[in-house]
Amino acid sequence: MENALFSFVYDGKVALEVFPRTTPRNLLLALLATMSPDSAWEGCVVFKGETPLDPHTVCIGTKGPGADKVQQRLVEAMEARGVTVLEVYEGGPEELEKIAVVSNGKWS
């Protein structure tokens, strides 16, 4: 699904309690570092978008091949570490900040 777009919103306050002094970008990069990308995800982008909820929340989008799988794994990884995921969406906001992309079988 080349044009797939998914997103989720997590509680930024809880994330800072669990991971003090960590930015959303660094948190996502750390979580992605624990995931080996599937070859079918080549070109998938993880990005930060404008949140549709409270300003203390953070919206993360995934788009491109495997976006649904990447979203699912990120949500599971956050919840396993105690970060509250408030909403999960099919669709999402425009990209404000690119965090990572699968290129040549790696996150970059």
C-alpha cells in the first residue's frame, strides 16, 4: 500500500515521566532502533504531525509501504514501556517533521 497513511496520538506528559528529558523524535528513534524493518516496508516514513488532541499530546504518523504494521509495532512498543497511547487512526495529519524512513533495509 504505497499511499497508506496511519497515525496515533500519545500522552506527551506520561512519555516525559517514563523517559525524562527525551524529545518525541529521540523516543521514536530509540523505539525504531529495536525494530528490524521488514523488506516490504522499504520507503515507509515515520513522522511527527500536528496533534488533533490536547497540546500535551504528540501525534506520530506512518506512511507508505507497511505503514499499518509500523504503526502497530510502535503503539505496542510504547504501551509496553508505559507510555499511554490515546488514539489510533487510519489516516493522519500532514508531515511536520520526518523522524525516520526505511532505506536499504534500515531505519535512517
